Amino acid sequence: MNTSTRRGFLGFVSASAAGLLPARAKAASVAADAGPACILTPQAEEGPFYSDPKLVRSDIAEGRPGVPLTLRLRVIEAGACTAIHDARVDVWHCDAKGLYSAFPGQSDAHNVDATGKTFLRGTQMTDGAGWATFNTIYPGWYDGRTTHIHFKVFLGDRTVLTGQTFLPDALNEFIYANVPDYGGRARQRMVINANDHVIERSDPEHRAFCAVKEERERYVATLTLGVDRRAEATVGRAGPPPGPPPGAMGGPMFERPIKDRLAALVPGWKRDR
């Protein structure tokens, strides 16, 4: 997406997506930005696609096509609400077509090998205010899961938090339906935030949902991560763990039917309006 096209699109999607979101949802986003959450961020499964390429960098897109996104994660101590500096933060997520770097057997047809690739992965150390920032693209989706970004937080040699963060589904739906980089999929996206098994099991209170705002050239997603310094979990596997590729996991077994897709995508929406 060239600069002029991207600028025009972002202006268009900002106005259109904003029209989809009710005032109640916007107020919740503002509240999320108003101050840090001093409670523990829920742990969530690491998933089968973590690897540690030891890439300390803030720009992780590597030229992958998609809508520009800046992800800002702030690490604080739960309870005390104090910023934690020099915490290591790893992030990783799929590209616009649902592909992860470093793994074979991907795509809707399971025929793409991304072994040896490092796109959309990176590590940052938090600054004095606890912030780690990554410039990336808006993630796509794959069968069995809603839109998400993985993260891990390390203090020294200990993993104190492994989790996933989620994005507003009305915005997800708009981007996937209108931006060519995300289109041309073999089937419709069936798993959304409302029926994702990880959210249902690990984050039913939506504590790990990003606050998203629109800027001139990109979206900016922010989330405060409350961690426990006393956590005793050690660093996990250094190499890629075994597991099925995107599209092979999930599928019908994880798809709780959605009766009213629009009501599930837009908080507060009711059909009788």
C-alpha cells in the first residue's frame, strides 16, 4: 500500500469504523486510556507459534503488506501500580493473510513454508515509564481464532506473563472486508471475539483488550500489563514448539455459533432499534 493510498484509506476507514462503534464503546476506550489498571493481566496460552529469534527491534513488519499499527505495551507492578523498567517484552502475531513467520504448513491450504522468516516478531526493553513500543501491521486472522497479538514479559530469567491482546471486532470486520491485503480468503471468518475459546477461558472480563485510537497514518493500540514480580515461572522453550499450523487448529470444534453477527461485533447493538 503506497503512502497516498494508505493515507486515503486510513481517513476512510477511520470515519467508517467510527460510525460502526456506538458511543458506549468509545467511552470505554477513553476510560481505558485514562489511567493504568493496577490488577494482574490474565495469562493466556502461548500457542504453538512462539520462537525467540533474539531480534531486539521496534520495527517488526519487515515490509509485510497491511494497515500500519503501533502497539504500545506498558508493564507495571500489579497492586503497587509502579512502572517496571528494563522488562523484556516479546511480541509476535500473524500477517494480513494469517501467516506466522518461522513455521511451515501454513495458509488456508496449509502449503506455505515460512521457516527461517522473522516477520512480525520482536523484542523491546521497557523504558523508565514502563513502555515498550512496536511498529507493525494490523494482524489478520486464521481458522479457529479471533484477531490477536501474543506477548511475553520477562524479568531477568523469569517469564512473569504470557498473554494475548485483542482488538475491536467492528474494526477487524471493516478492515478485512475492505482492505485488499486482507481479502481473497477461502472461507468466511467464523471465530470472532464473542466466541473465541481463549477469550472465553482466559479473559472473560476483557482485561487484555487494547484501547485503539486513530492517527493520521496508522492505528495506535495501547495496553497496560499488570505483572507480579514474585512470579516463579521460568523462561520456556527457546525453539519453536511442536503444534499444528494456523488453519489446522480450531475449526468447527471451536466455533460456537453466533446468532446475530452484527450484535456480536458491535457492543450495545440491538436489532430492534
